[in-house]
Amino acid sequence: MTETDALKLFSFQLFSKLEGAVTAGMVHLGDQLGLYVAMNKAGRPVTTHEIAATTGLSERWVREWAQNQAAAKLITSSFDENDGERRFGLTPEAAAVLATPSHPYYGMGMFHRLPQTMNALEHVRESFHTGVGHDYDSHGPQGAVGIERSFEPWNNANLLPVVLPALTGVVERLRAGVTVVDIGCGAGSAVLLMAAEFPASKFLGYDISQFALARAAEKLDESGLRNASFHDPRTSPIAADHSVDLVTTFDCIHDMTQPQRMMETIRAAIKPDGVWLLVDIKALDSFEENARKNPMAALMYGISVLSCMSSALSEPDGEGLGTLGLSESKARSMATAAGFTRFRRLDIDHAVNAFYEIRP
Ligand SMILES: C[S@@+](CC[C@H](N)C(=O)[O-])C[C@H]1O[C@@H](n2cnc3c(N)ncnc32)[C@H](O)[C@@H]1O
């Protein structure tokens, strides 16, 4: 390869990242403007005039957007010689991931919060100097909705039929009526799902994000459930009297400034025969392993700077684990240090998460 070829290749590699970033912005628009939903509702490839008519948007803008999406191979495009029209469509996979909120593979959550995530570039420049990051509320109310939309689809499809039954004896206890605490509960999706399924049990969600707690309160109100509540642990501390039967933490321990202290809090909350369900990112022990085995490693290290590690360093003494900071061995040694003695990885298939049953 000549020097010029190598330069061209590197430049292509670099600008393909910018193409990804800009196309991700177009995916955000497709979601927010209802373009994917409109295409899916049509049930067949449609012209941009048809999309514009059903969405009430300007055809010229819809056309440029659709050309980006088709060039990126996210939607299909075909030109009909007979009527001289180009039509854009969704494959069944695109319809599931882009336009079906009830599908477990629905993927619009991270794109929902893309502007807030990218806006963090403005704040974290300073963090590189000070070392101090920003908590989840720095992403505003839509940041919390984006997190909710990111995790809800898979949980809605799998939490009750797959995850809870994988824990020894937990479903029976939930049916009989026990106390459950979900820490880092976000907008409360898991709490509300479990509270509706197990009316004899009591569910308490804890989070430090005021935007997430406000969203959880709104959803609780809509649900009419009486066996769930949401709290800020800084004003309403988590029980420390070994009274909780099940503690759950979904994708949040690596975001916390003091994860070790949180594990000690969980140990103090849990009954001697209680269970902690730890769900966290499927990380490996070293950068080399993550970079080699995880095709999304670059995305995850970037999200860590903008969101997860920033949150985990949002206080000056934060541990700063970050998105890929809680591997199985790290989780095991931290849980052991917090006083847990039993640690079992569950056999549950998930694109980014690992699941552990941890007991005193
Ligand atoms: C990635 S979100 C996950 C939210 C939720 N579990 C879900 O699956 O949708 C991480 C959450 O952890 C919360 N968090 C961070 N530090 C916390 C702490 N010390 N105590 C409680 N929640 C915390 C954040 O505010 C954020 O809502």
C-alpha cells in the first residue's frame, strides 16, 4: 500500500465515524418525527410524498432524510420505471428495531437521548481538567425518558418470564408477598412491571435523579398501583435492618460514585436469606479483551465519557468505574468485600448485560 493509499484509508475510517454520528442524528429525527412509524403503518414501500402527507411534514425535508437513511442502508429504496417514483420501505427487522416499541429489539431509546448525550461534550471538556463529572440529571428530563425507552423493551419482554424465574425460589416469594427494593430505578419501569404482577409484594424504587423520579411518579400515578413507591435515598434512606427479601439493580452500579459503599448498603438492607439480582454491563477484565471481543467497545467507552463514567465521577471522590468497569470478577470481589458469600452468573442471553444472583 502506498503512503497515499494509507492516508486515504485512514481518512475513510475516520469519516465513516462522522457518517455514523450524523446518521445517528437522522435516526433521532426519524424517531421523534414519527417517520419510521408512518412508514411501518403504510405496510409497503412508500414515496416521500406519501410519508409527508401522513406525517404532515414537508416533502423536500422528508426526501433528503430518506435518502440519508437509504444510503446508510437502514431503509430500503427502489425506483419504479413505470411511474417514475422512488419508494422507501422497512424490512421486517427495521420495522421491529425502528418502529415497534413493544418489540424486545426496539432500539430507539439511545437515539432518543442522542442530543442530550452529545450535548455532554460541552460539559465534559471541563471534566478533563477538574476530574469531576456530571450525574444523570445533567442530561435533562429527556435524558431520563431516553434511558427509560432504552431498557424498557427488553425488560417488558423478559423480566417476568425469563429473569425472575432464573433466580432460585424468588417467584414463589414474590407471589407470597415480600419487600423488594430496586436501586437506581430510573423511571421505574421494572418496579411497576413487578408490582403489577405480584400484588402481594411491596416494591420500593430508589434513584438520585429528580427527572427519573418525577417520571416514575407520573407512571405510578397512571398505573393506579398501591404497592409501589419511589424515593431519593439521600432524603429517604434505604432500610439498613436486614428486612428486604429481594434487591435489584439494573444497569446502574457502574454509574455510581460509590459502588462499593452501595454494595455495603445492599448487604445491610437484605435479609439473611435474601437475594440481590445484579444486572450490569457485560464487561471483560482488560481493555484488550473488551476491544477484541466486544464489537461495541468503542461505542461503550465513548458513552462512558459522556454518561456512565461522568456520572460515576460526579462527586470528587467518585470511583469512576464507567460503562465497562464492572466485569464479572470485579463484581464478585466487590460483592465479597461487601459481605456477600454466594455469587452465581445466570444463563441469560442479552446483547449488553450480564445477570448475577448474589446472596449473603
Ligand atoms: C443507566 S440508568 C438505569 C436506570 C434503570 N435501572 C433502568 O434500567 O432503566 C442508571 C441510573 O442510576 C442512577 N444512580 C446513579 N447513582 C445512584 C445512586 N447513588 N443511588 C441511586 N441511583 C443512582 C441514575 O440516576 C440513573 O437513573
